[in-house]
Amino acid sequence: MKVLPSIDISDGVAVKRIKGKSNSGIKLGNPVDIAKEIIELGYDSVHVVDLDAAEGKDRNLEYIREICKLGFSFVQVGGGIREIDDASKILEAGASAIIMSTLPFMDENKFLKIVDSIGKDKVLVSVDYNSSGEILIKGWSTSSGFSISRAISNLNNFGIKGIILTFVENEGTKGGIDKHVGDYVKSLNGIKEYAGGISSMEDLLFLSKVGIDYAIIGMAFYSGSLRGVRYV
């Protein structure tokens, strides 16, 4: 299993929020400088989220472009991707794949048009869920009406690159992973990723054991507890 550090960008600054809430967590500095530190530690892949774009503000394409120039073999980028133009600009900036989380559950037809336009191998979907197995959208503020099992079943039909299981209740908290994730992984097609609450080697070992391919770490990386761990 590969470990992917995350870089979340807000107002041109790399941040790590707690449960996605604005003005929570920590500010880290220039996103490109943070990406340089990550690659210097030997990581060849990174997870980037444009929080400004997700909130309907201007997209941080200049930072994404500079991060992609650093030499990562794989850069996945999410945040406010709602149109073909959004996806195309991110890929043209050098991203390896885009991540969508709201559109697949709000407007499946538009989602599939984007998939058809850029290619299935360039699309990941983040399934943002809570302990009730409910899928949340719009900044984790609204129920999509989908259960996690229904969401996975639908997404499996589309042949996309993979799915990120994001346990929103512990995202940014180092509060521990969702131990039920193994039940969901069994039914996933494509690349299997996990984010939310990762705090220790024990968490990483558990995720590797149940079949996760990529573990996304944020607070545990920046606080130092898992800084430098690249594979499990």
C-alpha cells in the first residue's frame, strides 16, 4: 500500500482543516514549498484539494501547475470540479487524475459526460461518508440520499480509475480510521483509496490488510507522527 500526503489549498495557502471546517486546523505555508518538502522526503505521489474552487471561488491553477512540475509520478486533484472545462484545465495543468465527490450523486448525466470527455482512467470519485453509511455532499453539509453500498454499486458500473473512501467524521482529527472500511473495500472496483482519521502505523497496517491501495494522510503527516512513511 502506498501512502499519499495531502495538500489542501485555501486562499493560496496550504492548510489542514478539521472535519473540513473553515478556519480550523493549521496553516502550513506556500503549497508549492510544501510539495517540494514532500517530494524531497521520497514521496512520488500526492493528493491535492483546491478548497477555494470547492467553495465556488477562483481556482488555484497556478499552484497546481507548479506542483505538477516538481516531478511527482502521480498527482490527483479535486475540488469544485463541476464542468468539463474544470476537469480539462486541471489535466492540462499536469494532473494525472481528477477527483469528483458531489457531481456523481447530484447530476449523474453531467458526471458521465465529463468521464466520457476526459477518459475513465483520469477519474476518481471520493465517496464522503459518515458512521451511518450515509454519503454527504456540498462540503459534507448535505445528505445525498445515497447509502455507501448504493454509491459503490453505481460507481462500479462506470469503470472509472478508482474510489476514495473518505470517512468525514474523523477527517483532519487523527481520531482513528473507520474499522468498517474493510466491508466496503470488498465490493470496490479499480484503485481503492482511504482518507479520514489516519493516525498511526496500526491504522496503515489495518488499511493495507483489508485491501486499500492508497492511504491519504494529512494531519498525521504534518504533525510528524507518520511523516516519511511511504509504503506499508
